[in-house]
Amino acid sequence: MSSGEAPTLIATDVDGTLLDNDENITDRTRDAVLAAVDAGTTFVLATGRPPRWIHPVVDALGFAPMSVCANGAVLYDPATDRILSARTLSSDVLGALSEIALRVIPGAGLAVERVGRSAHDAATPQFVSSPGYEHAWLNPDNTEVSIEDLLSAPAVKLLIRKAGASSAEMAAELAKHIGIEGDITYSTNNGLIEIVPLGISKATGVEEVATPLGVSARQIITFGDMPNDVPMLRWAGRGVAMGNAHPEAMAAADEVTAPNYEDGLAQVLERWWG
């Protein structure tokens, strides 16, 4: 996509990209998004967040876009509160990954994300952690279980957490040992690694939304700030990294805009819908 050609589909990360540092969507950013949508452009959220953390974003936007969640493992429609698809790590794969993680990163805690049929499916405990797991952020809906129970059912994401560690260093060490079991990424450098099924990323999730619409990668613009955004920044016709982005995201992007706290996303969209 040339810089002068308006995109047919916009896909954006949420935290550190669409949201400012106070986790709000500013008026300027909301207005830019709504102007694009009013012009007929498809808008998609592409986030590491699980479906149950999407509705505050939807409420702030004022409409309910299709949402690629869990770094591409889940496709969620907040307008109907339905999980449309979920790619999972099997129990056997989770077992192999956990053995590697606990051996390579001594003292790490483990957790998994699962999904049911809706964002808050009470029949499915959705965030399940090992005893003593120390959260990287507030997570009041946690269910603590034994390691055996943690690994007993498929999950859309495995989280490996070590407080005080560097996510980048953890990822580099794990990459030496994890190959076909899953794909390693991270969305914060606060000692948290996320593993999704092999071959799954935000790029594959956005493609799952775009393909039935007849939209090609060339017609898509993506926005992001962290390593979990790199696949979609590289894949899209135009990938835009935020001014506050991780160096890996900046290197993968076609351009770097202003930081999230200076309406970097809006500044790009206003080229076409100012």
C-alpha cells in the first residue's frame, strides 16, 4: 500500500497503541477512528488481551469492532459476545512447554488462558495459574490450581512469569529450547512471556478477519508497539510502530509515528480522514 492510498482495513494493538498511558482513548484518536469507520473502512482490534478485557475498549470507542485476542489465538465478536474461533495448545504440548519453562527459568510461575463460548463464560475458568503465580498486572478473576490441573485442558495461551526478570532475556533463553511446541512472544518487558500455538500471531488473526471480506494484506494498515505486534507490522501493506515502541516493533514497521500519548495513531489516520 502506498503512503497516499487509503487502507481498506485498520488493525491496531490496544495497550500502548490505541490507549494512552492512562489507558484511555483520547477524543482525537476516537474521532479519527470513527471518521475512518464512517467512510466504510473496517476497524479491527488486535491484542494480547483475552476477550473478557475487550469490553472496556469497546465502551470507550462507542462501537464494537471484531477483535483478534490472545495474540491471534482467538477471534471474538463483542457485538454478539461470541467466541468465533480459538486455536489451542493441547494438554500434551502444555506439559512439554511447562517442563521446559520450569527447567530453563527456575522459580517461574505458570498460567494459562482459556476461552468458552463468550467473554465471561462461567462454565470455563479462564485465567488459571499455578500456586504462587505473581501477576504482571491486576487480575482479579484468577483461579489458582495445581500444576497438574493447569495442564489438564487445552489453552489458547501459556504465560510464564518471573517477577523482576526481563521478558526479552526470558524469551531469548526459551527460544533455545522451544521449537515446534509453540510461538514465543511478549507484550510487556516486565518478566512475562506468552506462548501461543505454533504459527499463530496477530497477523494470522487479522488475516482471518480480512479474508472473508475480500481484503488483502496490501490493503491493510496495522499499528503496534511491542514484539507481539511484529508479525502483523511486517505482514500488512503498511505497518506503523508507535513512537514509544519497542526497538523490534520499530524495526519491523514501514514507519514510526508519534507516541501513543501524543495520538500517534490519529496522526496517521488523519492523512485520509482528517
